[in-house]
Amino acid sequence: MTDPLQAADIKQRLQECRSKEETFKALVTLSKTLPRLSADDKTDANKVKGCESAVWLITDDCQGIRHIKADSDAKLMRGVLVALISLVAGKTLPDIQNMDLKAELAELNLSSYLTSSRTNGILAILDRLQQP
Amino acid sequence: MVFDSALLRPMFPILAQTAYEHPLIYLDNAATTQKPLAVLDAIQTYYRTGNANVHRGAHFLSDRATSHFENARTVVAEFLKAPEQSHVIWTKGATEAINMVAYGLEHVLEKGDEILITSLEHHANLVPWQQLAFRTGARLRVVPLTSSGEWEEEFAHYFTDRTRIFAATHISNAIGCTTPLSTMLALAKQQGAFTLVDGAQAVAHYPVDVSELDCDFYVFSGHKMYGPTGIGVLYGKQHALEVLMPYQTGGEMVRHVSYQATEFNVLPFRLEAGTPNIEGAIGLAAACDFLSEQNRPALLAWEQSLANHVYTRLKKYGGIDLYSPEKNTTLVSFSVPNIHVIDLNAYLDSQGIAVRAGSHCAHPLMAQLGVTGTLRASFACYNTLEEADRFCDALFDAMEILGDD
Ligand SMILES: Cc1ncc(COP(=O)(O)O)c(C=O)c1O
């Protein structure tokens, strides 16, 4: 499980990127740390609507802590998912609901990757993270 | 006959930019082309020296605007080899032109009639017909491609005595192939169907002769042929345009109005309600002039040679599924197994290279090809061989970076 330190680490890595190419490479590196979902988990119900690539997201609240599994058929999106999951790792649902995820996302220096059509998808992902 | 695209580049100032500190390489021309100075100047000049409403005031500027505006119609008519300038109707673009026909022909359709399109259609030449079918009880039918992307050998039987409308693209925006229009249009005409050709992807590259094509309607957008956005054309034969019910009514399109009735104006005004896009028409005429002043066969040969160069390099590199034809096309459309096209697109963008990734507004075609999307590099007259090579090199780099797990 990811701890908050790793979230800080990810944030720092992304913030250090000085070009679109560096961000691209950082996301590719991050993507490799995401455990992939099995085909059984890639159901329609788990699919997040509105993303340009296919994204699946599963939340599981266990002893108060929200566990998140996610996957995408696009690599950069998997990198983004790693960053997003790190933001909420180890937290309870009420904690997550109290977070301003959009603001936290804005600090990750990903704006050039979250172009308008993709942003819709990202907002849908943030929504899922905060849904009971 | 050697063509040098470098000579054209100064006419397109936008191309001299950098994107993310790389020289900008614009290979998304099938989405929209860049505009030459001649077009920018024509629009500026119109507003600086000739702006007034058309067909209305009797004063110096209004006469000047009207004459430039109607001259633009003549230029476009000549560009299309249309017999009469009144057969050229201004629209917002190809999409609006197709919708005008789909609404305008509603009254001729009966339940059980057939509207025939092809597998290659852009949503713009599909959804309006599908919705028309829903409204009228007509049936939407599709001339299919085989799984390898070829036309079925026997497609004649799709044209039946119930076929009332046949609408087909001239060139596919998604995979760049050409529709066998002469055969298909002849089959449609044998059945007495109205015929519409979507020329959105053709006009920038190929000489179009609507009289020779002999279709009832031909539509295109100005912005894909070096003209401005927000202007396009519905060309129609006289009788075909007269059958159309105006889908918008209001000023300009009327001859006399009382509270009891309205007498519509003659063509082309009957189908042009409201103040038209005057600057757009003037800009589009400038784009037609720009093209007419070029050696068009040499331009086309150049664009095709760039596409063929990229096709050949991609094929040689291997591991790439190509959907566009090897030759006689101005774009390359492909996907790479196990790498998402939006990831490839993102890397290319980071290198300053603009292409298009996705379904190209052709979901049913993508489903038939068995892909969710393709990456499309589409060429225009100002692209260089160096750009084509930079694109290939960057693509191979992207495959290297993205393909390692
Ligand atoms: C083949 C084809 N038809 C129609 C259209 C629609 O053109 P517009 O959006 O300019 O109306 C396009 C544009 O992408 C196209 O490529």
C-alpha cells in the first residue's frame, strides 16, 4: 500500500518536470508501478464514463480505509491513476470526501496532459474516488 | 516538374512557430488546414474597406460588399465547375450542408424508403440520415467494407428501387481511401435516388468537377481547404435544390411576407436565411484562388509522396497496423498493437508534432476495423519531407518508450 510519503515523492517528481517530454516520461515510469486489473474486474460497472481511454476503478472500504484499484488501456492514464491514488491512499472515505481533489490535482503539474476532452474523464475519476 | 513546399511556407506564417521548444510540425490537416496570407488578407481587407450588409442597403459600401460576396460565389462555382453560380449555397460547413439536405428532403420520403450510405462515413454524413430515417420511418442501409477494409465486390444489390437517397464521402477522413463514386452514383441514379457527395476531404487535394460527377449535391467545408472556419458550401443541381424545403426561414430568403403567407425568394437566396457569413465567403474565395494559382497536380503528387514515404517507413519498421492505402492518398492512418493511440499522440505532441488520435468521428468504421481508434498523419501542400521523417523518427521513439511492458 502506498503511504503519504510516496504521494509527496510523486508530487515532487511531477513538479520537477520542466517540459512536456519530461512529464511524459515521468508518467510512463509511474505507470509501471500500477498493479493491473484482471479481466474479470474490467466490468462495465467499474468503467469510468467520459474518459478518452478506457478506465476502470474499484473502491473497497475495509476497516474504514478506502482501498482503490484502477487500470486503463492507456499508459499515461495509468501514470495519472498512480498519482491520483497516491493522493488518497490510506485515507477513510470521509477524509477523502473532505479533500479538494481538484486543487490537489492542480498541484501535480499535469495540466498539459489533462486537455479539455480528457479533463471530463479525470473529473469523473475524482468523483468516483469520493463516492460512497 | 519538381515541387518545392519550402516556397509555400512563407505564405503560412503560423507554421514558423515552436511548440514545447520544438519546431511545430503540423500534420493534422485533415482536421483543418492552416490559412495562407492571401486568405488572411482578404478577410482583413473586407473589414477594412468593404464591410456592410449585403443585398440590402443601396449605398457605396453595401454595393461593394454585395459585389465581393456574389463574386465569391462565382469563384466557388468555377472552382467546382458548377454550371451556375446560383447553384452554390453558403453554409457553415459540410455538416450544416448535409443537415440542410436531410431536412429539406424529409417531405419526399415515405415509410419503407431506403437511405443508403457507406461504411466510410464521418458522423456528419451518417447521423443526419439516421435521424431522418427515424423521423420518416425510412430505413438506413450501409454499403459495407470487408474486414480487410476493401469494398465488397458485389455492392450493386444495395441499390434498390426503394433507395431514395444515396450519400457517400468522396474521400474517407479516417483511412484516406477514395470511394468508387462513378460506379456508385450511376447505380443510385438508375434507381432514381437523390445523390449527395461529401467532399470535405477532397477539395483541398483533388480537382472537383461536379458536372462530371453528376451528383445532385456536393458539400464541403472551407476550413479544410485553406479557407476560414464557419463557411462551407452546398452545391446542388437546380431541380435538386428546388426540391429542398428551406430548413431555416427568416430575412433574405423571402420575396414577400404578409401575416397570412410568405413567398420565398429564388435560388440561391431561398436557402440562405439571415445575414450570411460575408467574410467567410470572401475568405473561401481567396482560398479557391490560392489553390487555382498553384500547380495543383504537383501539389497533389507532393502530398501523396509524403504519405507514401511515411507509409513505406512505417511498414518497413514493422509492428504497425496500417489502415490507409499505400498509394494515392494524402494521409496515413494506423495503430500499434498494445499501445494506445492517445499515448503515441501525447509523445508526438511533446515533440511539437500535431497529429490526430481517435475515432475520427467514425465509430462504426472503427468497429468494423476492430480498433477503438487510429493515429492519423495528414498532409498539406506546405509539409516537407523533413517533417515527414521527423514524424516517423518520433513515432519510433514513442513506440520504444511505450512498448516496454
Ligand atoms: C469526411 C468529412 N465529412 C464531414 C466533415 C464535417 O466537417 P465540418 O465539421 O467542417 O462541418 C468532416 C470533418 O472532419 C469530414 O472529414
